[in-house]
Amino acid sequence: MLSPILQEVGEEKEKVEVSMFATAGLRLLSESKAQEILRLSYESLLSFGLFVNEANVRIITGYEEAVFSFLSVNLELNDKYPNVALSEIFGIVEMGGASMQIAFKADENTVENHIEDLVHVEVNNDSFYVFAKTFLGFGANEARKKFLESESQNVCKEGTSFETCSDHVKKLLNKSKKCLDEPCYFNGVHAPLKDLKDIKFVGLSDFYYSLRDLSFNRSRLSYSEFKALGKEVCETPYVVLKNKHPKLSKEKIEQLCFKATWELNVLFEGFEFSKHDDSTVEIINLSWTPGAAYYILNGGKISFEKNESPFFQPKPLLLCSLVFCAGLIGFRKNA
């Protein structure tokens, strides 16, 4: 993973400062196991002769991950023009393997009435408030694991009923859980804004991978298109799916029905996105890491809550994440 970087910097590698972030894969582990993995990763980086600040080899919170994804999308879709205000601001929903994140710009009413739920962000010439929330255990892989453990039989496999699968999957959202601080999305999780119809959202991570696995070449999907896709993969026998998608492993084919149904329910039952056909969700292939790099390298300002893990100063030159959490994204030499 580091080979291209080492070749580029050559003998100046000791001038490259490295930061390594881990996400929900480690947040789910016990503290001792997670810290052991971080320690081994830190020692591995040192063995390459790079300068590694031990304080910057850490697990980021889901809250940070959500804001970084928000930055990644809005910098990418606004062409990353330096020092130019963003022309349009998008919300994000990121479906990871272990956790799921949502983040969006708050409107004036939300800022006025729910300032305690928001984080202040400055990007280029823009300054605004963002709502960011993480749902640990609601990522596609963890949700499927929970589903299989709770069901006596797998009703979400190829060649079964989509409607039956959807009815069972919907229970994982736990929408009946008491909401102690209205309004709530699902699982009793508070949200400052219930109605999201006026926000343009982008789907990330497993939303993209699921469509890629199905060779689906459209980047915008409406509710009816999501549903039709879920119905197709759930009600098509395994042999037919294998012939249609020969490059997919048996394991991936067996996950298609659940993932399509889970992602549909998260968006349109959990977050209650509009089901009208003129309302779509854009799906792109982008991770949180460019947003984190932007923050570090360009001195972006984000006022995280005091109870979140502390942020480091914007000095590191290379940001990478553990292989199973995300990818390597960039470096910069010392001037």
C-alpha cells in the first residue's frame, strides 16, 4: 500500500509525516484488541522509515467520519475550486460494513432551535452548521449478521419473496423504540430535522458497491427503481444470478437480496426519504478520506463537541487508514 508513496518521496521519506485513522471496524472491537491493532500498525509504519506521530494513529469517531464524508462529497461535486464558495451543498448517507452515517447542512430554523446537535464547518469561503450522526451496528454487514442471528430461517436469499424479506428487515430499524427527544429517525435516535425532502442526498460506500455488483450503470435512483432492483435480486434464483453476474462470488450473491432490501428500507423507511419518482438519490464512489485530508492539509475548521475525541493540528503530510477501513489517499512533501 505504501510502495507508490515511498517511490515518490525517495530519500526524503523521513520528512513525510503520517496519520492513520481507523473507523467502525475497530470501534466494534474491545478496547484492548483495537489498541493492539493500532500499536502494530504504528510499528509497521515506523519500519518504513516514515515520521509517524503516535497521537495521530487512532480510531476516529463515527461523528468525525460523517463530517469527513460530507466534506469529501461537497468538495468533489463542487469541483474542488480553492477558495471559492460551494455552489451547492449535498447531504450524505454512507453505508459502511459496520456503521452507517448521515450528515447534511442545517437550515436556519434548525440552527436556531437545535444548535446543540450541530457542528460548525468552514470550507473555503463558506461557513455553516452540519448535523452529523453515526449508527454503529447498522452497517450492511453488521445488520445482516444481526438479521441472521435473530431469524429462524433466512427469508432474504435469492429466489425468495422480496416483500417477505422487506417486512422482516424493516424490524431491524427498531422504529417502535421510544423517542425520548423528538423528533427521531429510528432506533430512538434524535434528529433535529425530520423532513429531509428539500435536501439533495448522495449515497456512499455500500450503496455504490451494491449497484456495481449488479452491473447497474445508473448513478441516480428513485424509490421505485430501488424497489424494482431489490425485487429482482430477491426473487431471482441463485443459478440465474450466477449466470448473469459470473464474476461475483457465492458469498456476494447470497448477500445481494438482504443488502438491496436493507439499503432500501434505511433510506425510505428509516430516514423517510421521498418515494416520489421525481426525487432521487445520487450514488457515487467516494470515501471519507478526501474530506479528512482536506481538513488536515488545508487547515479546515471544524468545531467538534468537547466530548468527542480531540482533533490534531493541520500539519500531517500523509493520511492513510487501515486497509480494512478505507484507502490510502495522498501525501505532501515538506516545503
